[in-house]
Amino acid sequence: MHLTLLVPELIWPEPNDQLTLGKLSVPGFEWLASRARFDRQPKQAFEITLARLFGTDDMPFAPLRLLGESPDDAARDGHWLCADPVHLRFHHERIVLADAGAFDVDDDEAIALVGALNETFADVGRFHVATSCRWYLRLNEAVDHPAEPLSTIAGRRMDGELSGKESRLTRWLNEVQMFLHGHPVNARRQAEGKPAINSLWLWGGGTLPVLQAAAWSAVSTSNPLATGLALASGIPARPLPANLAELLQGAAGDRQLVVLDALLPPVLYEDGEGWKRAWQALDSNWFAPLQGAAGRRVTSLSIVAPTVYGLLTWTLHATDRWKFWRRSRPLASLATALASGETP
């Protein structure tokens, strides 16, 4: 079996953060990385890396993500945008965006806000709630609205993303922001000391594409975009197993893609402790067991990691496991080397 693990934000983006990196021990990954062939490509977003693993540069992420979480096939009809609820705040005279993963939005709040948006802006399109933090907009009329995926701007200063864009949707979004500011849901949230849901991040627009069958036998994931890409490609999409043993027990086919995105949210929300906990679970459940499976049940392994340091790939073949003379390198050392431009 050839196994590919897609692991966004595998290396913490602040190499000098000793509280996060200094005492982190992930011996399973470090053993694999020391024996693998390493490649580094320019930085790209997790969503783009994921789409390219399915052989496409066409990026209508909204209908693909909706397909992955909507059993009623709504994504197959119309022009869709991700319309994710966000909180914009000023910090040191800059605008910072927090997506709904950084604060709580309950289902009742999401339904109330989307219902009000649908009543007020029916001339633009119709909103759809998939989860409390993932919303969609089906436009009445297709509009080109290029925007970065949410994962690239959440938690970051975004003045450049807001300025210089005078599309119809950008102008309309100003009306949406004023409407949200005065909605009773936000008045109540602010009275309770919670961040207001004062804007939407519109991105990933388009219609559902017809994708050619990708090379994967199956895709294991809890990520709705990955599920949608698999379904659009005619590939079985399976729930993410708890560990490597569970994957190998149920795997059918010789090319398996597993999306392990548990490290992504802690990086977006600057949660170093959460990132360490997620890493230790990944090492225990996936990377450490691969020491025994590599070269046996798993004949070749690729670890693909979109990070702030670039798109990083480690490739391990059956004979590589015998390169015992290669010494493991701590993750903190890898981060330092990558930050300084070295090749690990």
C-alpha cells in the first residue's frame, strides 16, 4: 500500500517559541523524517494543496465543501460561496479577523442570523447553514469574487485583503456588516462579553465541477472539503480512523489518502498547548506505528505538510527504513533549520 498523509501546519510557525517546541517529543515522526527523502516547495494554502492532490487547479471550494457535508445534494445546483461568520476587530490600528473556530456560535444564533440575512438580502441570494460556523451563500447571479481561503487569513492582520477591491459583493458586504452590527443576536452577545459576528468571509465561489477520477483508492477524513473532493471524483470517502491500525484493518486498495488536520486549528488560534497535545496524539496513533508498518503493509509513505515554511514533503520507501545511520532530529531543530533557509 502507498499511504499519503496530508498534515497541515506540521511545524509550529514560530521557531523560537520554546514553550511550544522546546520540550515536544514526537519520536515516531522524527524517526520517519530522518530516513525519508525531503522536498520543499513554495508555500500554499491547505485547501489548494488538498485540491491538487485530486489533480485539479480549479478551486470552487464552496460547492465542494458543501457537497462534503450536505446530504441533500444542494451543492450540485447553482453558484455557491462559502459565507463563513467572522469577527473583525482593530488591533494596533490594524484589522484582525477571527473565524468562528476562535469563539462560540451556537446553532440558534446561526439560524437566527441566517434567517434574518435571507429576509433582508433575498435579492442577492440565499444563505444556507451547514454548521454553526460554516455557512454558504447561493447567489442569484454568479459574481466573480476572488478571495483567499479562510485558513490563510484567520487570526491574521488583513488590511490588504480588505482594500482595493470594489467588486459588487465587496460593496454589498458593507451593507451586511451594518446589518449584523444592529442585529439583536449581536447585541446580546456583546452584552455577555462575547465577540460579535460582525462580518462574513466570502470565498471559494463557483459551481460544482466534474472532476476526473483521482488516483486514490479511498480517502479517510473528517474534513468536509476533502470529503467533497472525493465524492466529486467518484472515490470512496470514509470517516477518519482513530489510528493507523484501524485504517489498515479496513483499508481496501493500494493508494490511500488520509487527511490529518488536527494541527491546523491550534495554529490559526495561536494555541501552542493545544498544538502540542494534538501532535502527541498524532505521533502515538499514526507516526509511531508507521515505524513497524513501513516496508511491510505500507510499502511507501508520503507526508505532505503545507506550512508557513513552504509545502514540505517527506517520502519513505521500503528500503529506507534500514538507513539506521541517519540520526533523528527534534522538531524544534527542523523548525529552526527551515526558518533559516536550510534543507533539513
